Amino acid sequence: MSAADTLAAPARDSGSKPGGRAIRRRPPGGSEQGWAYLMIAPMTIGLAVFYLWPIAQMFYYSFTKSGPFGGQTWIGTANYHALVDEPSVVQAVVNTLVYTAIQLAGIPLAVLFATLLNQRGLRGRSIYRALYFLPVVTMPVAVAMLWRWMYNGDYGVINYLLSMVGVRGMHWAADPSVALYAVAAIGIWMSLGYNLVIFLAGLQGIPAEYYEAAAIDGSGAARTFLRITVPLLSPSIFFATILTMINSLQMFDLAYMMMSTPSGASGNPALPRVRTIAYLFYQKAFVEHDLGFGAAIAFVLLGFILVMTFIQFRLQKRWVHYG
Amino acid sequence: MADGTMPGRRPMRHAGRVATHVVLIVGAVVMVGPFVWQLLTSLKTFSETTRVPPTFLPRRWQWSNYSHVFEVLPLGDMFRNTVLMTAGRTLAQLVFCSLAAYAFARLRFRGNNLLFGLFLSVLMVPSQLFLIPQYVIVQNLGWVNTLPGLIVPGMFSAFGTFLLRQFFLALPRDMEEAARLDGANPLQVFWHVALPLARPGLLALTILTALWSWNDLMYPLVVTTDPAKMPLSAGLATLQGEHFTDYSILMAGSALATAPMIVAFILLQRHFIQGIAFTGSKG
């Protein structure tokens, strides 16, 4: 439902419906408008100062270069040209997209577990749900430290468990060929419980009659799942997809904590293959103090979020069923 | 139902149940195992953590790892900072978001579509874009390394406003209209009638904001440099910098930093689950 639709609706039926409903349909203006401005004032001022004005400022910064003694010099689109030429930016975009794609692949996994948990008369449902949700309430910084320890190449428990089944371990967080996948696995582990709860709520909203009808028709489990569960769950899946995508495109904490070494993150050979767009932004803006370049990176990130969200909303019409 | 009519399916159903539990238990071990390993590691000596093959239970339970964390980090201060930051942001968001959300949902005023569109545009923008100007404002106000610096920008949320607006829109109007006819002004109707009905929405916002605040890293990392002024997340990042290889200490620190949220979750489990499920249905 778009903002315009909902807000315009009351005004439309004000003339057409006489009687009791017309009483509150006064034209805008007067005291109601005064109260409305009063009520939105704190949030509007706060958002304007700390969120909207910063966007405008950053847009300006992205066309400037910081002078050696502070102050910004206008350099036109040079930062954006430099972005395209800088291999670390291209690599960060690739890393971020790969990470996001893997997180999206975690959604079917959450649907699967939610379907298992939603079976009628399943014992221990709330205990399972609580256990799966635990990583969601855990600080990402702590999660990263914990997994880093488990991924440790010399003393890590994962390599030990692998050695028991005869698989040779590796330095998961420091090997450029696997580090990004190792970080992405943590991401899925962290968000599975969140998506699970969303899907479980969605599944519980599906009327039992649909399943009964399917059972009478002799529909098998897989067919029932594809023909009934997935379509009726599609609004929840869509919501989880958008949220996962926006969060994954901005991923910072996990990569930051997994990559840091005592001599800074540059000590980790896997850094170029794990560094996300948000990480590169942090590094350019706050470590290398290149404000203009950092700002340009942030706008590239915004561009990706807008384009991918737009695509999702366009595709939505093809597969999301609103009941 | 089907059990009675199709007795032949029973053994298969039983086998299905067992298979379901096997999958769910394996999943649960993967989800909880790391936390068990975290606690076990936090109670080992440094030399025991570097043994190959690793021991499961600690040989000597090294409880002093926990007091050691308190020696290297001002953990008490950090805990207090985190609680105050979380509480401050959450309370402010509840007030400001619900006020604005109610106005957008129920009151008609000039420019509502334009303003709401501006609010929505903030939703899409990555938090990195706000970070530098926010830091500059905080710096100009002399709020670096202070609680107001940690709290104030997080008091405002386009997401929270959007979430609660959706909730107010779904509420029945009858009681509000009755109150209006009795001469109550919009603020009174909001406070006495709409807000009590909106409790599930407020709860959802409370949980999401508290979680986000407690776990937030990049912003605190930028506006605090003094460990005694940092929240736990930034403090933990510092701990990793200082005790890079001593995982018994790192695990003790991370267990301490996450324990309060986990305890809150266990105590308020139903509310957490409902709050998250709510955002899925109203988003």
C-alpha cells in the first residue's frame, strides 16, 4: 500500500458517505492541522538534522577533496571517476554482492526449518524456536570473535572436528580463497532465527482448510509445499528478502571484526577478498581521512540498494500473492 | 483427521516425525554449540586453549578469566554506557515515533505526503551516509566521548515511525471518533485511546530498537575514543585489538557483553518472538 493511497482514502469517501462517518471528515486545516504539526515536529526536526541534511552534505562532499589543513575543495566528479579505476572498489562491490547472494540463499533454509517447526503437534516447538533465535540477540562483535576462534587454523574446533572425519582444515578467516564464504556462513547462522520467526508467523496465518483440501485431493508433501505453502507465504518471503538484501549490502561488523589484526586489518591477507563496500567506506573515510572518496563510495552503496530494491518490487508482481 | 481414516500411513508418519526431530536437533546443535564452546573456552587457561587436540571440559576451571576482563577493560562503565544508550534511544524513539506515526496515520495536514515521502527516503539510505555529518555535529556540540553523543542521533527513526504508522492504520477508528466527539483534542485521543491499543506495536519497536542499540558498532566506534565512555560493542572491539591471541580472555569478554541480552531474551521470550513476527506481518 503506498503512502499516497492510504492517506488519500479518507478524503475520497468524505463526500460520498453521508451520516455518522461524515462528522470527522472535516476539511484539512484548523486545529487538527496544528496538532498534527506539533506531533510530527520532534521527529521531523531530528530526522532533518541528523539524517536528511547529512545526505545533502555527503552529496556535496562526494564532489570535493579534503585539503591538508581541513576544508573541502571542489573537484567535480573526480571521486566518482577514481572509484571506477580503483581495483579495491570493484573488488569490494563484488565481495558485497557475493555476500548478499549467499545471505539470500539462506532464506530457503529458513523456510525449510519453519515448515518443519510448523508441523501439527510437533513437540518442543517453542524450545527449538528459542534456540534458533539465540544468535539473533547476540552482539555481532561477539559473534565474530567467537567464530574467529572456532575458525582458527591451528587450534580451532572446526578444523578439529573436520580432522576427525579425515578432512584437512585451513585458516578459514585468513585464506583469501575461503574467507568470504566463511564470513557469509556466520551471516546465515546469525539471521536464520530472525527469518524463521517471520516465516513461522506467516505459516501460522495460513488457514488449515487449504491443507485439508490438499490432503483430500491426494496432493503429496512436495506438491502441497510448492502449491500452497510457498504462494501463501510469499508476502513473508518478500519481506525477508528485502530486509536481508538491505542489511547484507551494508554489512560491516562481521568483516571488520574477522579481518582485524594487531597491526590493523591490512595484516590479514584475506582482507581484499572480504572487504565490503561499507568496510571500504569506513577505511577511506575514517582511517585514511579521504572524506570525499568515502562519500562517493557511500553513494555507490545507496545506488546498489535503490536499484536492487526497485528490481525486487518490480519482480514482486510475478510471485508475491497478497491474500 | 487423516490419522483415523488412513491407518496405513501411521508408521510412515512416525518415521517422518523422527526424521523431523533429527534435522531440528542437528540444527539446534549448530545454533547453540558455538555458545557452549564460547563458555567452555572462557573457563580454560591460555595454554589449555592452544592444546591440540582441544580438550572439551576445562582441566582447571579458570574463573579468574572473567575478573581479568574487568582489569583490562572498564567493563562496569561500558555496561552502564550501553544500558543508558539503549534505554535513552529506545524511550525517545517510543515517544517521537509514536507521536509522528499517529499524526501520519490519522490526522490530515498540508504537506503530509511530502513529509512522509522524505521519511521513507531515509529508510533506504545506508547508515554509512549519515555517519560523517553526524560525527561533525557531535564534535561541534562537544559531545565526543559523552552519553548525549552516543544517544541523540539514535533517538530518531524513520523505520520506527513507519512501523507504528502501519500499526495505527490497522486499529479500529470507533473509539477514537467517540473520544473526539466528546471534545478530546488529537493529542488526548492519541494518549488515552490510541496508544494503549498500540501496545503490541510499541513492544515490537522497543525490542528492535533495544537490540539494534545494544549491538550497534560503527557509530560508537566513531564517536567514542575513551574506553570508559564506550559501550560494550566498541569496548569488545578494543579488547580484540589488545588481547589478540588470548582467546580465553576474548571469550570471557564476549560472553559478558552478550549475557544481558540473552538473559533478557530468555525472560521475555514470548515478547521478542511476537515483536519480530509483528514486523514481518506489518512491514
